[in-house]
Amino acid sequence: MRVKSKWSNKGRERTLDEVGGAAAFILWRIAQQGLLNLENEGFQTETRSQRMDVIAEFLAFLVHLADRKQAEALDANERQEFITSLAQHLASTMQENRTDAEGTGDYRRALIDLLNERGADYAECPTPDGEPGYAMKRYFGECVSAVMGEKDNQWITDQVMDVEVPEALPPLNKALNELFAKPAE
């Protein structure tokens, strides 16, 4: 998957809100691609709402990884500002998509709650060499499997662990490296 993650005006420093907004767009695309990959492998979703649930699980995983990957580069206040911006931008996108799929409602809060809940769960999992370990990948796979439903359920976790996580990491890492790169002088 190709993602555009370089700034067009290279000489300007970006705010953490701008970086959060750009990262949110990229994470949404990675999550959509993960869902599409699952469907192309024959794992069926029944409704647009179910598709949004799968995307939400991908987003929770990706947001947690983005937070961990930037933890050392940002101080506590910067980290909070970045993750808050990222979550708010994702929540707005989820609001738009769920409103189209399900009608009027407040869908932002549900995504924020999921990000917080999964973030606490993922925090318990080790990340050897800065990459998600077995426990984190397995938990992510089980979360996706739970929202996908019963059909082919036993294979979804393996697909997520063995295929979707390895496919999601390169564009995530590239995006974070490029979005947080210092502007050229």
C-alpha cells in the first residue's frame, strides 16, 4: 500500500495538530486496506456497520502503535497533544462514515472509548524491538475476529497476525518517520 506522507511545503514546521490530522488520514487508509484485504481473502462482512467496527479495531491497534513509536521522540505534553489530535480527527472521520451507514447519532464517543479501552489492553503487551509482539498481534486478531462474526472465525485471527499486521507496519512506520521529519533548511 502506498501512502503520501511528505509535506508539500517542506520548509515549514508543522503543528502537532497538523501532524495528527495527516496521520489520521493515513491510519484510516491503512485500516480500510486491512478490511479490504480480509474481504478479498473471503472473510465476509454483512453490513456497513460491521465494516466500520472492523475499521475501528484496526484504528485502535494503529493508534496504539503510533503512540508507542513516538513515545521517546515527544515529551509527555507533545505526546498527549499528538494522540489527542489523532484520535479527534479519526473520531470525526468515523462520525461521517457511521452517519452515512447508520444514520444520525454520536459515533465519536464510541470510537474514543474503544481507543482508550484497547490502548490500555495493548499497553500490557510487549513490543520487542519496537514492533508488536505475539501477544499484541494475537489480541488484535481476536478483537477483529470478534467483530467479524462466527463465519470463518477461527482463521481470522491467523490472517490478521500473519498477513494484516506485517502489511500495516511499513506504511505506518514510513508515515510517522516522514510526518515527524524536521523541515529542510
